[in-house]
Amino acid sequence: MSPSTAPALQVSGLSVQLGGRRVLRDVNLRIDTGEFVGIIGPNGAGKTTLLRSVLGTIRTERGDVRIDGESPARARARVGYVPQRHEFAWDFPITVEDTVMTGRTARIGWLRRPGQRDFEAVAEALERVHMDHLAARPVGELSGGQRQRVLVARALALRPCLLLLDEPFTGLDMPTQELLMELFAELSREDKAVVMTTHDLIGALHDCSRLCLVNRTIVADAAPEQLTDPAIWMETFNVKATNPLLRTIGVAA
């Protein structure tokens, strides 16, 4: 299959073991351009492991990952990744603009200086997350919400075809959550594929075009309005029919 006709992301028969424990089992997932997909599941379900498998940063036991028809290694310069906020070294003495510029490394290359196109991409990314007015500020002086927006801009600076987001709303105030959710939906309408792990079930149900319920494998994969069977959610989260979660998301029996 040529890159021009391939899905943005194709995961086939993926299984992963970490520390002798099976974290993912026989995961099959296809995501096309223009989709905004929420990866939903409890802690320890393998959501972050799935994203890292797509990035090619962890060893898989079996299975195949293709990004736009290519291996993760060959497609890396077309994938934007937003890690969980605690994974970034915020005490490093670097400005907002320089932090976002590090997102261009896959295109610039190591030990090479950025050019005009790189600075334009960084400026555009900062503007999209409403952080352009703080470009010269040290990242260590930013609030939690500002730091998250910088990480998103860092991923967008790559101008990716696939955007991977790992719990982007953790610890954020509501206005910042709304700003980012609107941005992610907008990016999908621009024919980017957006994949987000999240514990924000209400937001994902409202804004994502598809939800993948994960608990070490794909339990269900459908548009939010089709996921009305309580049994699916009970299996994913290992809860009883009386759990308040089911009433909260409107699927209680």
C-alpha cells in the first residue's frame, strides 16, 4: 500500500510485555486522517504503552505498526507527540520559543541550526495555543496550564500528520481544557489524525469522533453515540452495574 492511500495509523496484532507482564494483547486499530480518537481505559490498561509502541520507543512482542504506510522509524518526522507534563524537565534554563523549537529536531537534525522555515513553524504553533506573547519567557516560570500549551505547541511545530496526546488535560483548569479540546478538534478537521489518551470521559464523549475502550486490548471501538451498552464499560473499567461511572456517562441500565 502506498503512503498516499494508507491510513494515518494502522496497528495490527500488537502485543507488548514489560517486565515480564503482558501489557497489551492483540491490539488492532486503524485511524484515518480527519479523525479525533479518544483512547479510554483505567490506570494500567496500556494506553501510554500503546502510544509509545506507535512511536517505536518500546520493544513490542509481536505485531506491526504503520504510520502513513511506513514504519515508526521512517515516519517519525511526521508524528507529533505530547507526553504527560511531568515527563519534561521544566527546570532546564530554556525559553518557551527554544522549547518549542526542540519539536523540530526530527526535521532539522542534530547539531544543525534552525532556518527560517523552522522559526515560522514555531511561531505558528505558539500562536495556535495562544502562547506567542510569552515566547521569550523561561519555561520554568510558567503555570501548569501554560506548560501544557507549550508541549502541545512543541508537537505542532513539527507540522505532523499524526498527533499523539498522552493525558493532555491532567491538572488543567477548565478554560485551558476547553482551549485545547477545541484546538484538537480543529486539527482533525484540517485532515490531521489526532489520538488522545484521557480520563476526561465526558469531554471525550462530547468531542471525539471515535472512542477506543482499552483494557490491555481493544474492548470496543466506535463512535461515542454507539457505545451505549453498559456491559462494554463494565468490562473496560472492571466495575459493577451499580457503579456511578455508568450514570455519569449516561449508559446505566
